[in-house]
Amino acid sequence: MASAILCVDDNEAALHPRKLVLESAGHKVQTAVSAAVARELIANQRFDLAIVDYYLAGIRGNELAAELKAFRPGMAVILLSGADGLEDSNMWTVSCTRVKARRLCSKRSSGLRS
């Protein structure tokens, strides 16, 4: 069954390969290069999953994820970051726990590095 997925990253070049991989697996994917675009999409469409970069311009990904989940409580969230050592960081774990992120992923270890 295809999931509707929202991918948010201010690095547009990083969004394209993620979208291609997810679409090749049969999912419907929308991309957002900013928090503003993500908010607009979430207000008008239903998503099963949001994959959100942690370091976005002007807002942290966990803050945006909390906003998105408040609007769509049943939506799952995965937070990503290319920063070194975040998967071992207490700050990273606490931030993700607060938004009930389903997964904590490093772009480095997941092959999603941008």
C-alpha cells in the first residue's frame, strides 16, 4: 500500500534522490524546501509520514515536526541530520522524543547525506 510522504529539507538537491527512491518503492511523495512550504502542504493534504531535516533555515526540524504533528496528529515523523554525532547526542534524543519521532536517522549512516 502506497503511503503519502512529505519530505522537508532546505537543500533541494538532497530532496530529489529521496523522492526518487521513495517513489520507486510505490509511495506518493511531495517535497518542501522550507517550513512555510511544508505548512502549506500539510494544511491541504493528508500525509502518512513526514521526513524532516533537523537543521532547516530559520527553524529546527523538531520544532517544525511538532507543528506538523499538531495539525495531523496521526502522522509519523522521521527526523534526519547530516551533522556528526547527533545519533549519540542527548539533545538529539530529547528533541526527537518530544515530537514522538518514529525514527532518528543520520544522513551519514543512512546513506542520505546531502
